[in-house]
Amino acid sequence: MKYSCRLPAKEVKLILILDLMKWYRIKALIIRHLYLYPRSFPRIMDVLFWPVLELLVWGFLSAYLEKLNLENINLVSILLGAIIFWTFLNRSQEAVTVAFLEDVWEKNLLNLFVTPIRISEFLFSTVILGLVRIVTAGAILGVIALVLYHFSIFQFGIYTVPFILSLLLFGWILGLFITAVILRFGTSAQVLAFGFIFLIQPFSAVFYPVSALPVAVQGIAYLLPSTYVFEGMRAVIATGTLPLNYLAFSFGINAMYLIIVLFFFYAMFRKVKERGLLLKLD
Amino acid sequence: MKAIIEVRHLVKKFKKAIAVNDLSFDVEEGTITGLLGPNGAGKTTTIQMLLDLITPTSGSIKLFGLDMATHREEILNQVNFSSPYVSLPGNLKVRENLYTFARLYGVKDIKGKINELVDYFDIRDLLPKMTSTLSTGQLTRLNLTKAMLNDPKVLLLDEPTSSLDPDIADRTRKLLKRIQKERGITILYTSHNMEEIEELCDRVIFIQKGKFRDDGVPSELIKKYGHTDLNEVFLQIAREGGEINSNS
Ligand SMILES: Nc1ncnc2c1ncn2[C@@H]1O[C@H](COP(=O)(O)OP(=O)(O)OP(=O)(O)O)[C@@H](O)[C@H]1O
Ligand SMILES: [Mg+2]
């Protein structure tokens, strides 16, 4: 399998903050991960099979519930919208963490960091890799939902794109946070890679509105950028319009967390180099 | 001769131990230099600091006259590293691994470089294989191939022959000698095999408990300490240093 990643190098370079990052090194890392996919069934399952399976389970459940309750006309939209958007968040986080863990599992981390690679390049490659995975999974989910349940993720119109972007960004932030924790505290923390997101789920108001949560924890819900996306999605379904402050809050909180998590990651990496833990990580 | 690595008053304190304690030494360009010392002497820690994988507590490291603290990228572009405790991803093919690292080092003519090196290290037939299926000897050659991709001026090797059978270890030594001779590469490496060190090294540096003990040409050190081989010199220096590693 050959990958000739022909992205417009000049334009990409411009984005990379005045060439502080080297595109060829980012590309190298991305291709390193892409090599694995065509021949690894578990990895293909990870991108395609599990999300599809989840969609099917929830899709049939909601189709069934809809028949039971004739008044509740938007149940399919609400549940399928929720599950598809949830997948974006979940998989975006996982893409970042797993890409990092692959190199830990294969004891390749030292090899990577004795090359002149920068942390920023390392992180940027995980962003792109996550995007590739999500776009693939998202396209397939979208088609299946449309064919089986006549549900279109674009029923949210122009809001679909910022919704998805916000979730990808939050997923990336969570992924970075988990990666930093694993880096610092070792692979005993790797359960977080697959479990941490489910700590977020109950508070993100994915399948029910924030008002359904006990008052005491509603405050937590409003600290999560994802909450505003799911609330917004339901608002669009119910009223056809989106309170724009939802989007603003979502991106504002994301921006805040992004800054915090980048500081956290760099601080952890510094700590790891001080304690000589890079070499001990396996 | 010109010093290509300059270490000055290097200190590394971990929470419970001082791994490197005011260590200073030079490595001269084009030589094979052995970094020797008992278990826990601080060899691995020193090598990791030379690669900026561990941050020194104090002291300075210069390669090519450049300070590691400020010129990491420039330095690492001209350095490479290999050790049995690091491996290339087993779930990638040999070719894919070599391409990945060639890209990471920004090699201009990737195909040409890999072609040249796989012939040099005689691993052409391994290219389509999965890395996980290679034998230890094959892996050693692959790791050395990886380590040569960026035409390094300095090669740091941590116990490169430690898990090899006598035959493969001997071939690896010959390869290292050849790399140094034909390509003029400076090699700093650690090993516990004193015969090997005697055979390979132009110079050795003894450290113990993170401190510099002695250095010199192996044959001269043997004379200086009045022994017949380097093994005895090692034992004497290690034991003179007070408690031996096992009770330190
Ligand atoms: N990450 C770390 N955290 C705490 N202590 C460490 C760490 N790495 C090394 N040490 C300690 O520092 C000292 C030097 O270790 P180092 O691995 O550098 O020795 P070495 O000379 O390579 O030994 P060996 O011959 O066994 O490989 C040891 O006492 C070791 O326990
Ligand atoms: Mg060691």
C-alpha cells in the first residue's frame, strides 16, 4: 500500500505558524499510523464497525419507541442526532490517545523523540489523524442513518459544521489531557483512554436535557462545551432555530480548555524529562 | 583532535538518587569511545541527557559546539541512537519503518538513501517483512540502518550488543568499526563486555556513581594499572571506588 500524501505543502506551511513546525515531520507521523489501517481488522472495526453497531442499536430502539408513542414525533432525530454527535466526540478523543499509545506499546517513543521532532508537530499530527478517522466514520454513519432511518445529520443545516467542530475540538482536548496523564503516570493510567469519556457522558446531556439532571450537578454540565452542542441540537429539532449563545459558549469554553490543556501537556512533558520517565514508559 | 561532544559539570539528581554527579568529559571527533562503569553508574542517564530525553539538573552539554539547551533541533538532526530497550514498531513492515524515520529526519532522496543503506547492512530481503518477525540479529542490523538514515555525525549506542549471541555480536562490532572507518562517524557507546571494548574503542571513559574516574586508550590504561586486560582494570577501578554496586 502506498500513500502519497499530496497536500498543498505551501498552504499547509503557512498555517503552521511561520514554519515553526515542519510539515514533513507531521506527515511522517500521520503516514506511520495510516500504514496500519489497511491490514488491521481491529483498527478498521474501531473506525467503522463499533460506531455503526451503536447507531443500529439506538436506531432500531428509537424507531420502536416512536411507534409506541405517537405524540413524540422527533424521538428518532433526537436519539440518532445524539448518538452520531456523541460518536464524533468519543472517537475524536480516542484517535488522539490511541495514536500516542501505539508508540508506547511498540516501545517506539524514544525513537520518535530522538528525532528533531517537536511536541507541537507530534500534537498536530494527532489532530489530522483524528480528522481523517472522524470524517471516514462520520460519512458512513451519515449514509446509514439516512438510508435506514431517513435521518440526515444536515437537518441541523449550517449548524451541523460548528456542532461537529466543537465536538472534535473538545474530543481533542480530552485526548490530549489523557495522553498527558498517561505520559506522566505511566500505562497503568491507560484505562482512561477508553473509560474517561464515560465520566463526561452523564453530564454532557447527550440523551436528555440538562434540566433532567439533578440541580446539584447541572453546574457541571454547563462547564462542558459538549453540553451546549447537545442542548443546541435539541433546540434546533424542537424550534428550528438555535440560540446562538449556545455556540458561543461551546467555543468559548473550548478555547479556555485548549489553552489549559496545552499548558498542562507541556508541563507534564517537562516533568517527564526531568524525572527520566520517557524511557520507563511501557 | 577536535572535541565533538563536550560535557561539563553535568549533574542529574533524581528524587532518591544522584545518577550523574559533576561529570565532565570530551569525546573526540571520529573516534569510538566507550562509556564504562558498573550497573547504576549513570551511563544510560548520561546518554539520555545527550539526546535531550532527560533534562540535566545542572551542567552543560555541547555537541558540535552547540549548546543542547538552546539548539536541540540542530543537534538531533545530526545525531542518532540505538539500543535494545527501544524498538521500531513491530506491526509495521521494515520498509515502512525506514520510510517513516527517513521522513522524520527530512531525508532528501529517501529511496536512494534506503537503497544504499539496506545494501550496506545487507538487509534488502527484509524490506517486505513485518518488523515483529525479525530475529534479534536482523533487528540489530535494522536498528543500525535506522540510526544511519540521517547520516549522523554522532552515534550514541546503549549496550548495542548486550542481547546478541557471540557470532552476531562479533558481526555487529565489525559493522560498527566499518561505519566509523568508512563514514568517519563518532560513536559513543556503553557495554559491559570488556573484551569487546578493548577490540573496538579508541578511548574509554570510566564512570562510577555518576562521577568521572579515569579515561584513556585501553592499552595504556591496562599498562597504567599494571594488569593484563581491561576486565581487571574495570574491577580495580570499580572496587577502589568503595562499596561495589550490589550494596550501594
Ligand atoms: N528515571 C529515574 N528515576 C529515578 N532514578 C533513576 C532513574 N533512572 C535512573 N535512575 C537511577 O540512577 C542511577 C543510574 O542509572 P543508569 O540507568 O544511568 O545506570 P547505568 O550506568 O546505565 O547502569 P546499567 O549498567 O545497569 O545500565 C541508578 O541508581 C538508577 O537507579
Ligand atoms: Mg544502562
